[in-house]
Amino acid sequence: MIRGLLFTGVYYVLSFVYVLLSLPFLALPGRGPVTAIIRSYTRAVNIALHLVGGVKKEVRGRENLPEGAFILAPKHASWGDGFMVYPEVKNLAFVTGDHLERFPLVGGILRKLGAIVIDTCGGGERKASSLAKGMTRAREEGRRVLIYPEGHLAPVGYHFRYKPGVWHMQTAMDVPIVPVATNLNCFWNQEEIEKTPGTAVIEFLEPIPAGLPKDEALKRLSEAVETRSAELIAEATGRPVEPTRLLPDPDKGTVATPEAEAAKTA
């Protein structure tokens, strides 16, 4: 727990410092300086996670990253997921809810980075409209887009239903989806402060081409991510490979655990 507490302190200090470093560049044209600062920030968090939290990062499958635009669809299991992935892929935009804009100064940084900010409070039409505008901009700029198809942080050994938004994005942009597997949650589970020392793996998998029917594309995506993530979890824990199990989506604003779901049905 001491490692986790120390890392949390370093994490907040880094976040504060890099937000301040970004401020002078928000009013300038172009996103280059802010993007460089935020990439440096995520690298600094990776270094702190290794040196303070004891969690080293290993990246596999870089050869599976296509040239040009694509959609990156990782397993979502840890608060650290984005910090692990962002510095590994250039020209990366990402999909996020507008709740982050409530944090001071964060909204301006998100807009400067070209993030696709979804209107989560305005109903289905406004949500779809904000997503469509963001996708159009990303396609015109030839950017890669990061989206978490599960939409929630999954505990070790579990997964959520893969949402069709990733397929709609692929259809609109006409680009491949690159699945990403990980076992980071074995070392930094969901939003927990505690860190378990070891080597966390993120692995870029074989791209899924555009043009597939929705159900087939989602099936291929979920099977690729969950199968390989289960293998990486077994590699980290030394236990036999066990398929991840489906959890129902948690209530809004909560983090899902198997215990909480069991209590609901008891």
C-alpha cells in the first residue's frame, strides 16, 4: 500500500505541473506543443509507475499498428490504461465523456488535443451528434482514435458487453480496428491505490478490417481482446488460463466488482 500511496502523490504532482506547463500554449494555433507536453506527461507517469509503484511496462505487437488512420480498441481494466497506451501511438485522438471538462483547465487541454468529447448529458441525439462531429474531424485529419468499447473498468478476470459505438466509428471512418490486450489490472486494478510490483503488458493485436457486419466485428473484437488478455493474466499470475466472465454494466458513477453484482442478486 505504501508504494501505491507514494505513486498517487507523485501522480497528482505530475498532473498539476504538466497542466501548468500546457497553459501558455492553449491560446496558440496548432496542437503540436500541447500534444508534446501531454505525451511527455504520460511518459513521466509510466516512469513513476515503474520507479515508485514497481510496475514496469512491456509493449508487444507494434508491428500490428497500420500506417495512417485506425481505431484503437483496448481492454479497459485500470485507471492507468490510457497512460500506458497514449505515448505508444502517434497522432492519437481519444473519445471521452464531457464529465472531464468539469475539472479546471482540463476542457481547454482536451479541445487543444483534438479529443472527441461526447455530450453525455444531452440525450441520445446530442451524444450521437458530438460523436459524429468528432469522427468527421478525425477522419479529415487522418488521426488514430482511441475508444474503450466496454465503457467501464473491468476487474481482473471479467469483461463487460462490448458496445457497438466502436463499429459505428469504424463504419463512418472506413478504417481498421486494432484490438489491444493487457494485464495491467493485475498490478493496478481499476481505480485502486494499491500497486502490485511486476511487468504489465500491453499488446497490439491483428487489425480487424472495415466492412464487416456489426455482430461479426464486435464478436471478433471481444474474442481477440478477452482471449489474449486472459492469457496475459495467466502469464502474470502463474495460474492456468481462464476465460474472462461477463459482468452487467455497473450503475452510473460506480466501479463494478463481482462482489457488488453478487449482492444485487442475493
